[in-house]
Amino acid sequence: YCGCVGPLAYDLAIALSAWGFDSSGAALPDAIEAFRRGYESVRPLTRVEAAALPRLGVSAAVRFTLTRLHDRIFHD
């Protein structure tokens, strides 16, 4: 419900976080690269976006961890 309303590179970082790691948390470099290539075939990242992508990925991971933790603690 919040997708595509802010920096689009943040949406990409969220998708890479969801699809670019296995169940143990290990990165899947081939999957990340393929997903990013596919994304950029439609909408290339600017240099600034590309440089910010790792930090956006960290922000995405923190955001989802905190919201899931909140839901776990404050469920009804």
C-alpha cells in the first residue's frame, strides 16, 4: 500500500531483500543481479540511486524487522 509513493529505488531494495536471499539469510548474488538487470531494463537507476541501493536495503530490512516485531509484541 505504500509502494511507488517515494523513492522508487527503495521499492527495488525491498524487492531485492525479499527475493535475493535464501531461507538461511545468505545472499543469492545471481538472483540479485538478474532481478536488478530486469528492473533496469525498464527503468535504469541513476548513479545516485545505484550508490544508495545498499543503504536502502539496510533501511528496508530494519523497517520490516521492526514492523514484524511490533506486530508480534502487540498482537491481539
